[in-house]
Amino acid sequence: MDTLTALMTRSSQGALTEPAPANSVLQQAFQAALRAPDHRLLRPWRFLVIEAKAREQLGEYFLQAGLAENPALSDVEQQRLLKMPLRAPMIVVAITSFKQDDKVPPVEQTLSTGAAVQNFLLAIHAQGFASMWRTGWVTEHKIIKNALSVTEHEQIAGFIYLGTPVNPPKQTVLLAVDEFVKTWQAP
């Protein structure tokens, strides 16, 4: 798949099944991620791959975090938390690992991580797999961050669910460029 086709056709897909991307596919996708714009080559990102039984353990941590916030969670909600990581055969956790640099503020490092994730998502799509980038309260919770060894100088950028799409890809709708792009004229 060429670059423009990948850019124009990638979409998030929540219904994912086996097979997960093979190691060779992941290696290509991570190589693409590591090509993200990176001011002063700080490399302010790292990734964790979670698969097989480790997804069940992640669900246990999601449940612990949920119960820490609301000890009266219903059984249905508890089961939902346990099963969240099982929605795909593989999860990649993207982490911004902030580096101290007077010329590169944290916002640039966050943006670099976002660019790395986008490159990763495009590379996964170009190789025939699908993904869903999920965020939310689970990226901020201390129990989950501790379980994943995320330090106080790091932030979870998201959980990227990976697998084979259950449904055909969504038909992408191209937006009208003119609604978002204008030529600036000096006053």
C-alpha cells in the first residue's frame, strides 16, 4: 500500500480478532514509529507490547483501579473492566518519556509521541491489520501506571488495540479541505 492510500484509508476499528500482527509486522511498524519528528533527538517515547495472558492481568489492574475509584462498582461494570484488554489480541501501550531539555518543552515531546503513534498506526494499516487508539481515565490512574512501570516523568499516551478487523473497513469520508485551510494574508 502506498503512503497516500494508507493516509486516506486508515480508520479506527474497534472490533478486532486474531491473528494479531506477527513480530515482523510489529518491527516494521515500530521502525516507522521511531521515525517521528523528534527535536534534538530526545526520543521521548517508549512502547510496551501486551499479548496473550498479560492482557488478562492488565484487566485485573483496570478492575483494581476502577474499584479504587468506586468500591461500589456493579458486577457488570467490574466484568467490563476485566474484559477491556481482551477486545483485541494485542495491545501496545505508547508512553511519553519526558526528557529534560531547555530547548524542547514537554508539549513538543508529547507531540512527538503522537506523531510516533500515528506512524505506527499507518504502518500497521499498510500491512493489512487494524487498530484502535484508546485513551481515557486508564491512562492516568496510578494503579495502572505503577503496574506498567510508568514513572512520574512519563505519561501514557494511549493503549493501541491491534488485530485483524472483524468487519470491513469503514468507508472513509474525505473532508472539504477549504473548511480547514485558508491562505493567510499579512495585515
